[in-house]
Amino acid sequence: MSRLICVSRESEGLMGLVLPQEEGASRLLRVPLEQLSGPGAAERASLRTSWEHLGRARGATVDTLTHVLRVLLHTVAGESGPAPSLAHPWLESPPPPHRRTAAHPRGYRGTIHQPPKRAFPEVLDVRPYLLHRATVRALLEPLRPHVDEALQRLGDEGLSRERLSLVRQALLFPGRAEVALAWRHGVLEERGAELPASLVRLGCLLTPGVAADFGRLLALRGRLALDTHPEVMILAARLLAEWGPEKGLGWLEVAASLVPESQTALLASLFQAKVSAFDASRYDPRFEAFASLSAGWRMDYLRGLASGLSSDFLLSGFRLLDTLGMSRPSGLTCTLPSSSGPVPEECLLDLFDYVGPTLLHDYTLVRLWALCGEWRGFAEILVATPWRALSVEAASGLADDLAFLWESSRRRPHWGSAVRRLHPRLSRLLERIPASHQRRAVQMVFEVLGGRAADWSGPDWLESTTFHLVERLCGPPFATVDRFVSVLAPLLLHPSPEVRERFSRVSARSLLRLEEGCSRGDLVGLVAEGMRLLVARHAPLVLEALEACPETLVRTAQLLGTPHKQAQAALLEDFARHPWVREDPFQWPPGVLAASLREHCVDGVESPLPRKARLAWEAGEALTPGQTERALRLASTQLPRLRLQVLARGVLEFLRGSLEADVGDARVRHALQMARLVEGRNRRGLRRLLNHYFAGERDFIVHHPESRSWFARHPRVKPETWLTGPVLCQEVPGFGRVTLALERDALEVLRMGTYVGSCFGLNGLYAESAAAVALDVNKRVLYARDSRGSVLARQLLAISKDDALVPFFVYPKSAAPALQALFLDYDLAFAEALGLPLNDGDGDPEVEFVLSSTFWHDGAWDFTTPDDERALSSSPEPVSHP
């Protein structure tokens, strides 16, 4: 709602001067008084009545003076300018009424007596006299005799008689005292007549009757250039109107102490920061040294002050950013804590000097700074940490992990006390860990103890168990970076002491094989989900499999982590009812066992019997008791593998559904998982593609009407050339004979991200983009394979809307330069064969959707820029097309 500043007397009538809503405005809005709404409707109606009465005033009467004063006290003069030449009105007073006597109580002497009559003044519009200060004095001159009676009437209406007494002094003052200034601010000096209109209007926003406030405003006139700087005047009006006179004047005085170019910036930032009113005495002039470093820092500082943070604490954050040369655009806004605290600036600066800006980012610094205020004692943790005794990677990782605690610091305040308690123990642990594995140790501790299951508040045994496991796994021959602690967490956090104790005895060899099975980061999430479900219901089976067949355990857990939750529960219930899970089948009679094995050892479930015994039983031949006992003993060691294979088969049957698909094919299993895991709007199209594919329609996409329409819109693209493409074979040092060819099989296309470990892979962040490549005829994947058919690297190719061949980055990004050069040779030859220009990485190419609905890419391949220069430049922003 518009905020009324004051009412102005103008030739058009009474106009409300209203604050404009848009930023950077330099003038108040003029709105006819009758069009205003909101509070004060009765006062505005009284003003309009008096204004209309003065348009037909009859003589210098007390009524006229009452209406004149009502208008003067509640309005301001309009735009200043030369005073009009108006004569004094009513130099003669109207005739007095007949005097009443005892003989003539009614005031006349009868019908015969006719006393002389004096002419009454004509009706006069005196409103033009109210438009300028000089003519106001001319109007008031003949009305002076009625001052006391008029003021009495106004006092009877409820106006302050104390302030009306000041009005009386101004009216009877021999000089040029302003009536309105006397009424509002108690100003009786003649200098009031010389004040500019802008200052008088601002005065209407001050508390009536408080003379000191107007004196403070008057002192700011020159320093803020209120007369000549309209933008500052508007900001000052808004400040006084919204924040009140006391706080508003305080901030105006702060602004006046700054250089002129900073005054507008400060006043504008008070509103841009969207903070509630707070006392200007908290503003520290030392901040001005940082104000020019980043456009948003002033607002960050004001937001911090408004939230109750101390200026010293805020300045420490800006000082850190400035010292490290981090002109962070968002400053401290997103990380303002709820309280202030000591900040170990020297410690943080030394940490960043040790680690370097490439490993430690500005948001890490800001979060560590914020935690110093949010958590009591966090500064002591930073100081007590032997940063330079750690490896650079460990120091960077520990700082990042501590900074990550900020995300939930307010929702989980108990984290602070937990970290303070555990930090000394972690420091002692890191002293015993080889430098190569210190980063892994930090990562595992924070993953387990700070994960969702533990939440830094687990049972008493959890910390000791975790630190024991971390020390065991953080050293050769284990990897230097953790990828599978989330897979182990369900066992580590299991409530049963027997399960935890048995898990602690698992051999290092088994754990190493399990880690090797979890080398793909995007698949670890599926394995961890499957392990969580398996451990919850079949912890002994998991522990047995961990020792006997960790590779099978990983594959089964990954499959189990794929279906939705309801399906997972149903699959585990069916699994629990299987006879090989309810009982040990190797305790059955040989004949019963042989029949059961013949029934269930299909579709990926392998018989655990030794080959000789299996063939003999299948042929109906008898074995000696010793041979039978030996065969069953060997087979029983494979029971965990057997049971997991049964579970995996059940999951694959669920994923296959009604499709005629061979789940023994790795490509098929991958496609079925992709069809379940792909999120977004490409899921339906991918499922439809697989339905046709497994029904034998391998060219469904090529013959789809939308694909034919795309070719029709791009006649320059010859379908036979685009769909087939050339085949390039070449000897590459270190790789042997390498073949580059476009992939035509949809199931192989879907593996474009999984092969190279990119975000297009199974369970990857942008797996739907791999589905888009399989669905859209204008997108192809180019594989580089060695002589054995193994994928060495891949590249996504597309035809842009303007008919250019667009090569995207070669993945993995670490592909050897010789391989990347071979891809470039192929792209150049393919563009020439197509007769299309080759996009060289200039800009973001527009690639159309055909059957897909979403597609992400990281920008066209800029093969004209050397690799070392690309490494120095910032990575391209993700481009997502809805």
C-alpha cells in the first residue's frame, strides 16, 4: 500500500504526496486527496471540507480563520516559485451586528427605524493565498483579531492546546514565523520561512511536537544535500516513514558521515537488504573499507547487524575474504549464524595458505567463520587442529567436512558438542594413519558418525567401533579415497553385538575384495541401499557372503537397491520363503538335494556341487559315502553365494516383467536397471523403446514418425550417412589397435556413461541424458574400443538445430591425448562426409528434442584450446534444457 508523506496545497487542489514504489525514484507521487484511502479518512475529509469552504469565504471571520488554520496545520505549501501579486483581502471588516439593549433586546428598534447598513464583503476564493508563504501572511493579516477564538475551536476539536499556544505565538509574531512549523516542531524563528519545501515535507514524518527531531533533521540538510539530491530525499522520506523518526534519523546521521557517493548506497541498501528497523549506533564506520570490494557486501553487513550479530564478528568475515582475495558475490548472506563468537583469523589464513585456493573454496571459509559464531568452542577446535601436520588433502578434507556441518547446525545443535568431544580423538587417530590415507580416515569418520543413521549421537559403542574400523581400513593395500564405507555402515551400526563382533573379525582380504567391487562411485549408492535391506533381515548371510563371495554380495546388493521400496520389501519376503533360505539344503538327503538343485539352478543360479558329483547325480549314478560327504562339504561353502544368486534372480525377474529379455546378458541387466532408475520425463520413452527392442524391433527409433519428421526438417542430413558413419581404425601407442565407430545397438548406447564412469551412467545424476541419446535420432554415441572390444573412451555427437555437427567432450576426461586426437580426426572426417560444418566449441549449441523431453550436456568440445589452458579456465556451466 502507498505511504502518504504529507498533503500539499496546489493550484489543482489538495494533493497527497506519496512515496513511489520503484527503486531509484527522484520525485514523490502526486495523488488527489479524494483518491487516497486507508487510515486517516476522517482527517482527510475534514481537510477537503475546509478547502472547499475557503473557495467561497465571506469576510475575515472566525470561521474563515478556523478553516485556514486547519489547512495550514495539516498541509504544506506546493512547489516553490515566485509569489503571486495578491492584495490583502478584506482590509475592511464586515459591519458589526446590532447592539442589544434593555429597550431593544432583539437588537433593533422596530420596523420604522432603519439604521444605515454597511455592505458585507463579497464571496472570495482565498485558496490561492495558501499556495505561497508570502501570500499566506497577507491572508492572515486581517484575520488576527479572531486568533484566540479560532484556536479555541481547534482545541475543542481535540488538537493539542499546548502546541496551539505555539501557533498563537507564530500568528502574533511580528516577524515571519511559520505557523505550520510552530505547530509541528515548535519552530518560531524567522529562518523557518527560508527552509526548502523538501525539508518541510520530511518534517511531516517526524514525531509532532518533538523539537529536537527537527533540529537533527535541519542539521543534515547540507551534509545530505537534501535540496539538490532528490534521490537521497526520497530515500530519507522512506526511511523516516518506514523505520520511524528515532531510528530513521540515526541512519540519516550515519549516512551524512560518509562520502557523498556512499550515502545513497547505504540508504538504498537498508531497503534492498529487506531487514527490520534496528539502531544505527551498531553501524561501524570501519566497514566502509570493504564496501567497495563487492556490490553485495554492504547488504550482507546490514543483514548481519539486523540479525543481532556483532560488528566485530562480521568484520572478521569480510577481513578474511578480503585478505584471501575472495570477492565472493554472495558474501556472508547465506551463512549468517544466530550468534557471534571469536574467530581465529590467523589460524584460518594459515590453513588456506597451506592448502591453497584450488582445494579449499571460499564457501568453506565462510562456513567455518559462521560456525565460530554458531557453536561455542568451535574456534578452539580450529586452533587445536594440527593442520600442517596433516597431508594437504587431509587438511582440505577435514576443513570441508567441518564446514559441511553448517548445513544442519541450527536444526541439530547437538552436533557441536559431539564434534568438540570427538575432535581430539580424531586428531590422535590421524597421527597414526599414513599421510596417504589421512583424507580417507577423515572421510570415513564423518560419513559413519555424522551420517543419517548415527547423526553424531549414536550409542556408546559406536565411536570406538568406528575408530577401530577406520584405523584398520586406512592404509595400504586399501585405496586412498573411500568409496564403500556407506556399504559397511549397516553392519557397523547393527544393534546386535554378535553381528558387530563378527564383522570386526572379517579378513582384510575380504574387505579389499568388497572395496574393489565398489569402485564405481555412482553405483555405490545402489550397493549401500541393498546392503541396508539385506543386513536388516539377513545379517548372518551378509557376513558369510562377505568372507566367501564378496563380489556376488556386491552384485546382488546393487540389484536389490534398484527397485522401488514396496517391490524391495516384497522381493525380500519371497526370498525369505525360499526353501534354501529357510533351511540348509545340504542337510537334506542327496536325492532331495539333487532334485531341488535341478529345479532352482537356472537363470543365473549356479549349482554349488563339484562338477563330478553334479554330473553323476544328473545321470542317476550313485557316489560312495566318502564322495558324497566331500561333495556336500565343498558345496556347503557355496551356500551364501547360492542364496544371493536366488535373490538376484528374483530381482531380475521383477525388473524384466513381461519383457522377452535374456537377463543373463549384462547389457540387458544394465538396460533393465536403467529403465527403473532413470528419473524425469524420459523414463516413459525408454520403457517404450525397450518393449519394442525386446520384441525384435531394433530399428524402432529410426522408423518412428517423429524421427522421420526430424530428417524431413533437416534435408542436408543424409540418414544413411548419419546413422552408419565411418569406421576409423588406427594403432595408438599404449593401446594397440583402436577402432572408432558409431554405436547402433540401443542397449550399448545406454551404457555410454557406465563405461566411463560419468554422470550419464547407471544411477548417475544425469542418467536420463543417456536415455535421450538412445531415444533421439539426432544424437549418437561414438565408442573407441581396443582389439578385445573393451571401451576405452566415448564421445557424444549431435546435429544442432542449425545443421552443424556438434562433438561434445571426450569421456573420460582423463583420456590420453592420443585417443582424443583420434576422436578429433573422426569428427573432422564425419563432418566432411555429412557435408556439415563442425562446431568447434563456440557457444551453447541448440540441440532439438525428438522423442526425449530432457537432455543435459556440459557444452560443446572446444578442441581448439589446449588442455592446459582449459584446465586454467573455469569449467562450463551445466546446461539443462527443459
